[in-house]
Amino acid sequence: MLLILDIGTSSMRGMLMDDHGHILKSCQSKYWLHYTSEGGVLMEMRQLDEALDRCLREIGDFCATEKIKLDGISVTAQRSSVIPMGKDGHALCHAVMWQDKRCVGLIEELAPKTKTIYGICGMRPSPVFSAPKMKYVKRHMPEVYEQAVKLIGFQEYVLHYLTGEYVTDTSIASRTCLYDLHMEKWSEELLELFEVDADKLCTLVPVGSVIGKTRSSISDFLRTGSRILVVSAGGDQQCAALGMQNKEEDCLICNMGTGAYVIAQTNKPVLDLEMRVNCNVGAAQGTWILEGMVPGAGTTLDWLCNTFYSHLDKDEALKILLKEAEAAPKGAHGMCFVNALTGTGTPEWNPLQKGSFTNILLQHTREDFARAGLEGIIRDVAGCVKSVEAMISEKKNQVKVSGGLSRSGFLMGILEDTLDRSVRRADEGEATAIGALKSGLRALGIDGG
């Protein structure tokens, strides 16, 4: 029996799972982000501390009542945010979230070195990734940088919360722009380019490693009576790919949440000469993933709801948006939406690109805006699919999808029409958690069903 901690961009979930992936108990806590006029996206880490405390107590109470023995904790999390940590083990300031774009100017400084950087780490420099944000902290928040004993992400934060250890697994490290994919270690050249001191980074461990045991206070929350093992399962998208993986299926994997990610697995690092697609370490040891990204998927959907249906609560707004979009014809009477409210990812990787509606006429209705907005999101996802397939030189027969947006049959129908092939929602309703479960079971030597 494992506790899966899945730390997302807007909420965290704890799921008590048996070896076959059945959820016996779950809890979820949402948290709020702060958006600044300069392009900053920040999070107060106390929100996550409180969410973790609540989750562990709730799971612990349930296990005690039901007389369930907990074998371990497996952790997966969103990637590429940066949290400066103080000597006391607490965050020195708000987390700089992966959507934060204040480091765009620093990316431009590194433009002559783009191919060099991609050749080492498998990623084109972007504000999305950790290293540019670390450089931003050093340049614009020097006191914070100097005081920080470590610069970490959400995965490392939770692992430290549970065990007191500062470690990161290779799948998370490969999303920083500081990890050498080929040498499988921190790159001295990239550390120098991004002006990051090596001692600010965590100790590297292979993905899917047992990194230690819970601190006594955590064991008290869980009412286990003893310290239990903690596994670093890998980044959320890598775990989602592992959770949906089925060797018998000829398909690409697409996880559609806050952002959308299209993933193909490989058995070696594969680099894109055009630098459209990222290459990262996979959640299963000895694997890598090719990943295309759309920064604005769920975020764009939320914006559409908040902008055009602000008089309704969130769930009702989404319901009406989808209903009205379906009532509008394909192509939204010629209206087009450029889905770049948070910049663009694959293939252009332009953080400065702006979103827009074009070809607007007097006869256009709210239904057309809804339809055009959704078609803009799906068009970008389809572009990711084509970019990833160009790297593997193969058109897959099917795209297997998961995540919040995949729950809409109407949206998936648009994706099917755009790609002209089958799109199927994953049977694994909690793909990321299932991947973390697989990783945890392997690390602990437990046979899963």
C-alpha cells in the first residue's frame, strides 16, 4: 500500500493506492498563484505546507481506522519552478513558478549559445525551465540568492519536507537546463552559462530511487509507528507517460492539464536539429522521453471561462462554454484564436508571443469566441503531435490522452478531426498517480498487478 503525493501547479493530491492501482482514499487541496504586472507568477509556500499537513493527517487517520499498513510514499510533482531555501529548511520567499516570464531578457542574452545549450541538455532555453529563473534570482534578488542554501523545485521541496534530505532525481534534473543528458550529471558548462553555483543544487539520484525515510514528525502525522521509505518517482509528465504506457499500443501519449504535453518514449537521448522538441529523462530507469509542450491549455480554458462567463461559477461556466462552442460551426465562422496568452512552446518557443482573436466581424457571437478559443488550444496540441512524430519518423495510429481537458468528449472530437486519427482517453483515470505507483513499487521491490 503506497501513498502517492501528486503535486500540481494549482493543487496537490494525496492518494492511498493498493498494488493494483485502486484508490482507497484520496484528498486534494487547491492553492493560489499571484500574477504580477511584470510577468511574475508566484506562490506562497505556506499553502503547500498546510496542504501536506492536512493530507498526511487525513491519510494517517484513515489507515489507523481501517488498520492499513503503509509501505511507503511515492512523490511526483510539477517541474521547473524555483524555490530558494534558507538554512532553517524553509522557503526564503515565494516560489517562482514555471509560468513566470520575468527572465525573458536573460534568455535573449544567451541566444548565441542556444544550440550549445540544447546539445548538452536537450532543451531550448525558455523561461519555462529552472536555470533561467535561477539566473534571474541571482541577478535581481541577490540577497535571496546568497542566503539560499539550495535552489529547488516542488519535487525536491516535498522530498525535503518528508525526509529532511536535499536530493533530486534525474528526470527532474533534466528539466532544469543544467543537466548533461549524455554524461548524466550536472553540466559545468551550463552552470557557468547560467551563473549558478553548483552547491546551490541538490544531490542527484536515479529516477525511481528510495531517497530516505520519513522524519519522525511525518511518521506521527501518518500514525505509522515507525519511519517509512520515500521514493522520488519522477516528474509529473514523465510519470503520466509511464502510467499510460502499454507496449501493445501503437500510440503517442498526451497529458492535458494546466499545459498540454505530447510524449514519446525512447531508449536513448534523441535531439531535434530544429530544437522544437525537448528530450528528458523518463520515469522508468534507462528511458528518455521526447516531449512537445503547449504552455496554455487548462490556463487558456480557465481564461475563456473567466472572461466570457464570469457571472457563473467555475463548473457552470465550463459547462456552458463547451455547450455554446459545440453549437457554433467548425471554424467559428472564420474567427481564429492564437493561443499564446502565456507565450508559445513547441515548435517556435516564443515567450513573447501574444494571444489574439482575429477575423472578428459584427455577426460573430459568444459561441464563436468559445469555439475559436477551443480550436486554438487543440490546433497547438496537434502541432505538438506532428513535431514529436517528426522526431520518431513515424505517424502513430492513435493518440492516448489523459488530464482534465481529456474529460470533454467534444474537445477530444475536435482533436480527432484535426489529426484525422483515433483519439482515446486513457483507461487509467489517474495516469500521473499510476506512473508514480509503478515507480514506487519497483523501487520498493513490491510486485504490482
